Amino acid sequence: MESRRQLIYKLLNGQHDKSKRRLLLEYLRLKEKEQLDIIDKNGQERY
């Protein structure tokens, strides 16, 4: 996961288009939230 994130950050640093950079950062946040939600759902199902 970290390697993929580092790869995306390298792409972001290479991009001079701020709108694209902002969209990619929002996409990363959504993906992280999605994974946290999945973990929460799994935790709730166990109890």
C-alpha cells in the first residue's frame, strides 16, 4: 500500500496541474475512508 501511495505522490509531484493534484488527493482520501469503513463493518459483524 505504501509503495502505491509513494508512486501516486511521485505522479502528483510531477503534475503542475493543481486541479488534477487536488482530484487525486480527494480520490486517495475516499479510498482510505472506504477501507476504514470496510474494517469497521467487519469489526461490527464479529461482535
